[in-house]
Amino acid sequence: MTSQLNKYVILSPRTYNSQSDIRTKKANEDKTMSANLKYLSLGILVFQTTSLVLTMRYSRTLKEEGPRYLSSTAVVVAELLKIMACILLVYKDSKCSLRALNRILHDEILNKPMETLKLAIPSGIYTLQNNLLYVALSNLDAATYQVTYQLKILTTALFSVSMLSKKLGVYQWLSLVILMTGVAFVQWPSDSQELNSKELSAGSQFVGLMAVLTACFSSGFAGVYFEKILKETKQSVWIRNIQLACGILVPQPGIEPVPPALGAQHLNRWTAREVLCIFN
């Protein structure tokens, strides 16, 4: 009987309290780490977005001899890099097995052409949008472009309500109204308009404004459409991104096809500025 009682360990209240303190401390550490990662991600996103706009604007407006690089070339190369990155992530998820990677790509992409065709619409829209962003930055200053392009938040919210039946609260609608008001004030004529028009003599502000507004609507629709497809299927987001990028590489109406866009006569016009635009 004594040997059986020795099997049981009686914990004192102090032991229970210490274990509870350990759990509480660990939970607080997890919350702190999560908050730090959140702020770090936000900082990286702000830096990436700002640097992308500035490098794109600089590369499209800097005066130089000879023809500029084609925006379609930059779009195609960027999508190729995205495909490579997504394939590496799929390779990691498949436990770093080339055989498993080959099987996943063959089963999910080649053997499911209809699933890939579902992304033909957002692929074409994203192709148009990416080219329009270069047009917008060629005709607008970086600050005006960045503020106006935030209207994509409004268009995304409207398409989410209409296509995904999402409900927005009063404060969310109020935030969207404030966003629209801010964009309207940015576009309001000022005394420095003549100076800005001289700086933007290479293009038309109206063309740039129409380009960025069209990009806002296309971004909102394509993003919500892509979200709807992701929710309706069980394929991973990396596979869907590969399918989406493959659709963008297909020649679109009014946009230069892929082989000429990757020709040596276009790539040899690139400098460090264009490379930074691609990797951003």
C-alpha cells in the first residue's frame, strides 16, 4: 500500500502558483513577440511600398539618351521572379523533395487546366494594372500617385460587399469617406500647380490620374475575385500564385507579347534603377 501511495505526487499550492506563473509569462512573451513581428512587418511594408514608388518614378522620368525600358518587360520579369519564389516555397512545403515538387506541379497545374483558367480574368486585369502603374508614375509625382492609389482600399471594400457579402461597420464606412476626402484634397488645384506642370512636362496629369484610377478599380476587383477563388478551393496560395503568374505571362491584347519583351534589345537598356523596381 505504501509503495502504491508513493506513486502519487502531491503538489503544494506554491507549486501550482509557480506553474501558473510560468504559463502566464510564456503567454505574455508570445504576445510580445507577435506584436513585435506585427510592427516589423508593417515597417518593412511601408519601406517596400515607398521605395518601389520612388524608384519607379525616378526610372520613368529621369532624362537619358536613347529609348527607355519597356514597362511590359519589367512586368514579365517581375512575374517570373514571383513564380520562382512560389516554386521554392512549394518545394519547402513538400519537405524539400524534387519528386514531390514535380508531382504537385503536375497534378495541381498541368492536370487541372480548368482551375488555371479560372484565374485568366484576374491575370489579365493584373497585367493591365501593372502596366497602368508605370503610366501613372510617368505622369504624376510620387506623392500624388501614392495618395490617389490608396483609393484601391475603397474599391476593394465595395467589391467585397457586393461579391463576398461582407458587412462593414459604421467606423469602417466613415474611414472610407475620410479616405475619399483626403484624395479629393490632394487633387485640388493649388498655387504650385504651374510649378508641378513644368516638372511633369513629359506627360499629362490627366492621363496619369485616369491610369491610377483605373488601376484602383482593377486592383479592387482582381483582389476580391482572387480571394473568392481561394476560399472556394483547397489549393495552397502558392499554387494559386503560380497559376496567376502563368496567366500574366500569356500575351494580352494591347500589350507586347513575352518573347519581344524579354529580348536582348530591351534588357540591355536596364540599369540598377530598373533592377530595384523589379526586386521591390
